[in-house]
Amino acid sequence: METRSLPARLGAFWPGLSLALLTVLFGQAIGIAFGAAEDAMKARLRDDAAAVTATLYKGDPALAKPVVDKAWVYVQRAHLHAGAMGTTALILIVLLAALDAPRGPTRLVAWALGAGGLAYSVYWLWAGFLAPGLGSTGAAKARLAWLALPSSGAYVVATAAALALLIATGRRHARAGE
């Protein structure tokens, strides 16, 4: 049974906690950018599409509009994913620190939560800004699959591992009559 206080145990989780908090701040920074420069951000998406209209959009600016619109949705997804994944990671990491579970696996899960949430949020922002210049959101997602798949996978596996650690710890305590 772990005897140190929760604040003392949190120190071992600083990499995951730092990445999770950075993810939350990343989402907040995107929100601030929306308030301060939304028009400029949207103009950049339109300008990137305009630069390749002749080659990727068959000279028809109307073909670029749905891509630019969907790209903006991707930028919004980055904001939403960062807030949700960062906050969830913070909560799960504190839960992991509170568990009487082996520190090696719990630290690894904490790192995967923090890194996965941050990288997946970056993926959505990057895909949003790439899409208009590539001619489609599908092309942007394919170009960044190397980032999306491992980061989202790490986050989901880490969330499942946190649940498994919680259940295992709970069962162990139940058997011990605690």
C-alpha cells in the first residue's frame, strides 16, 4: 500500500501532467486565436486554396469552398480535442497517482495520455491548415496519418489501461477486505 500523500506521488507523473496541461493550454491558445484573428485564419485558408486553384481545383474557386469550409472545421476540432483530451488526461493522471498500482506502468500510461492528447490535437490543427493547399481534407489526413494514428491510438490504449489499472487495484483491495 502506498503511504505517501497524493501530492507527493504526483511528482513522479510530471511528464504526463506537463504534457496534459500543455494540451489544455494549446486548446486555449487556439480559442484566443479565434477571438483575436479568426478572420485572418480563415483568409489564410482561402489564400492557400487560391494559390492552387488552377492546378488542384480545375480553375474553379467554387470547388475550393467546401475544402476551405471543412478545413475550418478541422481547426475547430483541434481546439475542442485539445480541451477535452487535455482535461481528461489531467484527471486520469491524478487518478493513476492515487492508485496503489505499480509506478512503472502508471507512469507510462500517464505519458501516453499527455503525449497522445497533445499530438492528436496538433494533428487536427495541422490538417486544417494543410487541406486547402493539398486540394482536399482527405489528402491532408493521409499526409498526417503518421501523426494521427499513433497519437490517437496511444491515447485510447492509455485510457483503457487506466481503466484496467483502476479495476485491478479495486479488485485487489476488495480481496484484501480494505
